[in-house]
Amino acid sequence: MAVTVWIAESAQDILQISGLTLQTFLVFCLAFLLACFFLKRRPGDLPPYPAGRVPVLGHLLALGREPPQQLTAWRRQYGDVFTVRMGMEDVVVLNGHAAVKDALVDRSELFASRPPNYLFDAVTGFGKDIVSARWGTEFRQRRRFATTALKNLGMKVGTGSIEEKIREEAGCLRNRIAEYQGKPFDVSNDLGVAVANVICGMTFGTRYDYEDETFRELSEAIANVIAELGAGQIISVFPLLRFVPGINRVCKEVMKQNSKIQRVLWDEIARHRENLDRENPRDFLDACLLELELQGKVDGLTEENVMYMAQNLFFAGTETSTNTLLWSLLYMTLNPDIQKKVHEEIDAVVGEGLPALSHRSQLPYVNACLLEVMRIRHIAPLIIPHATTEAVKVQGYDIPEGTQVLLNLYSLHTDPAYWPDPDRFDPGRFLDAEGNVINKPESFMPFGGGRRVCLGEQLARMELFLFFSTLLQSFTFRTPEGAPTPCLDGVFRLTLTPHPFMLCAIPR
């Protein structure tokens, strides 16, 4: 999660001299005095601090607007493990394949908790969900229950899979895009609806039309929550600022927009309660309501837990896959030779019918393109911060229990030792000498790993393959004539999102 860039941008914006108000100046003076009073002695033998730390703000300004890149630059100077100061808190940063794999996989349980983050916690229920829940029995039970429920609802390959629903939605998306008749358009909304329909169908049995007003309002609320979180994370570093008029505007707006999303979820829960078929649960909410009655797998489960768990699925199941598909279409548009190879492979293997998961093993270049997109434009380069569950040693340094740990996946995916010329888009990196896909190369963890690995990884992989292959089977994507070349830098918020861009989908 892009917590650091939000905070850095917020701090920079607040400290712009031209915009300083007396109120803001006094607030930061107060924060400085509080820091001097409450600042605790550096515990144990933490890893070294990079240069650029200042009183009160720590490294917030030094991180700039591209924290993954800055952290990776510090890695070259300070090694794979170092400490950054976020306001009054020490945050340990792990870089590179060895250190990140050690924490995420090899000793996963020791790094499996979450640190406090006021705004993020407020949106996700202060641990009443799955994503932000602290390590413990309640988290493990909820996650195990959700995983089982999603598998029962089709998040698997083979009998009972949700594959056919994804293929149907991919067909609807193809027909929708065909309506533009090759003219320039912004594909983001159509992709967002198609992806959302898959997770919404699994979560509460609802499918939205591309022009649906409820979904439009829901999408706007989600976008506003993400944008406002970006503007207000300074409050998570200095929570007392949420009581300061003016600065707390962002906090209020986040909660206002989040309440719109939650109202939709509460309405769905009420509808499901009225029509619950205890013998044939239709979706995730049905499964949760049955568990509420039985209390057999999740101790103390409440309707509030159910709402926040459903919200987790909705947020994670739309934002991540949508942005990955946007990046994939953008890279196809900017690399016509690669797009041509994709077309040729799909034509030779699939023919005229819609692509299916059974084609996946026969389309190595298609798979390699998606993997390379996830490497070069990983949508969560810092993922959601972890916290240690007990005191632990990392490369000789003492990390106390409860320490926030930032895992820099950007450093894995751009490491020249594993990925020569890492800024070049090259799907061939994921093919062996025989042309087969290398599914699990070293220094590549797009879905995280261990106890906090992405809950919907298998669903996401199914969606990405079926949507991408269906669209590339049907269209040639080009930049509109005379339009500037789209920017590949991205906007770093909750996820790494492409800047808005137009494209033309030419029917094949």
C-alpha cells in the first residue's frame, strides 16, 4: 500500500511556504513539542537510518513523491535492511529477494500482523475485517472461512469453477468495446464494471450494467475514498490532527464517501437476510449469514464483521485487477510488435471461440505478457505494511515486537541481478529456452506471500487471463491518431494506477 507517498505528499503540500496559514504553522509547532515530549528512545539495535531525517517529520520529505524508487536507491547505499522515521515511529524497510522472502515466506508468522494506521483502520473497521486485522485467532478464523467460502463459490479451477461466469462477462465486455467502432475512448470504466461484476456476483449475487447509476455512484465513492486517503494520511502519522479544523476535512470526506459504500453493503445484507436459503447459499453473504447462525467456524462473528469482510472483497477485487488490465492494454498499445505476437498465438490456439482456462497452458506468450506487466508495473509496490508478532532478528538487527515493517516489492521486481535492463518491457523474461512459461521465478512476488498472501490470487489470475486473452483475440489496440504518447509513470496511491489515457480498439 502506498502509505508513504500519501504522507510525503501531504507533508510537502502542508509545508509549501506559499500556502502556510497561521493555523497550520501552530499545528506543526504543537506537533514538534509533542514529539519532543513523547519521543521514545530508539529500542534495541535497529537497522541504520538513511540520511535526510528531520525533527518531527522524520524521512517523510526525503521520501518524495516516489517512495519505492527512493527506498530502492537507499538500498544501494544502506543495504537490504534499514529504518525510516515516519513522524515519531520507526519503520523497518526490507528490500531485495532474500530479505523479503525471509519475512513473507520463510518466517511469515513473525511478520504477519498489521501496524496501526488511523485512516486506513477507520475505513476497514479497526480490525473487524480481514485485511487490517491484527495477527491472532480471530484473523486466522476469518481468513480461513473466507478462503473456503470463495472456493466453494468457484474460486478454483475445475468442477464448480466460476470460469464460465468470467467468460460470459468477458464476452459482454468485448461487445461493449465493439460499440465504440474503433473510435477513441477511455476503457477504464468498462473494465471496472466487468471486473466488479465478477467479485460482486460472488459476494452478493449482483451484476451491474455498464450504464448502471448505482454502480457509477459506488465507483465514484471508491475513487473518492482512495483519492482522499492519499491527501489525508498525514493524519495517520499525527492522529491528533484529525481534531484540527481545516486539516481534518480530508478525514471527514473519507468517512463520508466510505459510508456510501457501506450503505450499499448493509442493504445487501438486509436483502440476503430476508431471502436466505439455508440449504443453498448463493454467494459470500449467504455463507456469512449461515455462519452467523451456526457460529461453528468463526468465534464471535457479527454482522459488522460480515460487512467489513465483504467490503474487503469489493475493494480488493475491483481496484487491483482493473488496474493490472489497464496497464496490460497500455503496454500492448505501446508495443505493437509484442501485441502482434499475442494475436498470432491466440489465433493459432483458440480460433474463433472464446478463450478458456484450458487454453492457458497452450498460450505461453500471453501468460508471459501478463507476468511482465505485473513485474514492471506492480500495482502495490510496497503492499500493505506488516508488523512483527514478536521480537525478531533480521540480518543481525533487533526488531522489537509490534514494529511496522515495509516490504519493498519494487526492489524485487526491478533488481538488475534478476531482471537485466529492468525498465524495458520484455515478456521473454518469463519464457525458458523451450518457450515454456516460468511461473515462479525468483525475485517475483506480485501477490505477496505467506500468511498475508492475497486472498483472491487464484481468482485474479483467472480474470486477468480470460479478460486479456478475450480482448486481444477481438481487437487491435492503438493510440488515437495525433494523440500524445501515454505516460507510463503512473499515479501512486492505494495502487499504482495509469494516468488517464485514450485508445482505439480496432475489431480484428
